[in-house]
Amino acid sequence: MSEVIATRRLVTRLLLVVVVMFCFGIFVLPPFYDAMCRVFGINGKTAGAYQGEQLVDEQRQVRVQFLATNAAGMVWEFGPQADEILVHPGEARDMLFVAYNPSDKPMSAQAIPSVSPSKAAAFFHKTECFCFTQQVLQPGERIEMPVRFIVDRDLPQDVKHLTLGYTLFDITERKPPVAQATLARATP
């Protein structure tokens, strides 16, 4: 009988450990990770919505470079309409990225952004971005995907060049393709 009690205690303790680990992973780890990214300036996450008064600093220009890469296994053609633009801090600017699905099947994709240098990421605000939603393209379909952004006026004076990069991931197997009518579509 004592073996049964010992086994129940062990199973109860193991279940408690599983519950504690699950709660740690769900509730503690994400805020801890975000705090570490802020403290050490890693991950290149962009800042949230622009909260300041939108005054443009006409005396200063910052070069914003755009990069686009495909993750392993992604077959789409993907890139910005221009490699770089000059912006005045505080002004809202737009850039179009173009994606084309050369495959013979519908595909879903998700773009993950990053900004470098990392100390400038907190001063880069996207107000509209194709990376906020998953993109679905039919075979042979081409799409123009906008990103609207503001480089904050409080960007450190020593930062004269920012790079906004996107990596495009194929998520077709994770999520079935659905129609998306929010973006302007162009024929190939």
C-alpha cells in the first residue's frame, strides 16, 4: 500500500512541476524576454505606434535602407520598390514591397521585421505594415504591400542610417490559405 501512496505523491509532484513550467512559459517568459531585448538592444523590434506630436525636423535627414530576404523554403520573389530613401525625422513616409508567387499552389506568408542599428529600433514607428497580417497569394499572383512609417524626431543625433529588413516565411502548412481583400492586388 505504501508503494501506491509513494507513486501517487510522485505523480502529483510531477504534475505540479508541469503546471509550474507551463505557467512560467506563458506568463513569465514573454515579458522577461521583452525586457531583456529592451535592456540589451537586441532583436531589432520596432517601436509601437507613434505617440508624439508629428512635427517634422526639416534640418535633418536620415537614410532608411530597405532589405528583403526569404527564409529557407520560401519561393516567392520579394523586395522593396526602392533600396533606400531619405527622410526627415517626424514625417510619415511610405514604401511598397512587392511579392510574387511563382509556384503552382496558393501560399501563405508572414513577414518578420527588424531594424538596425538596434538602438534606433525604439525610434522607428510603423503605422501601417503588411507584416501586421499574414499574406495569401494564389499561383502566379503579384501584390504590392505598403509599409508606412515615421522616424521619431528624438532619434539620437549620431544615427544617420537605419535599415528596415523583412524576412518572409512560408506558413502555408501552418495555416490554410484564406482570401485577403485588404491589400491592393496587381496582376503579374
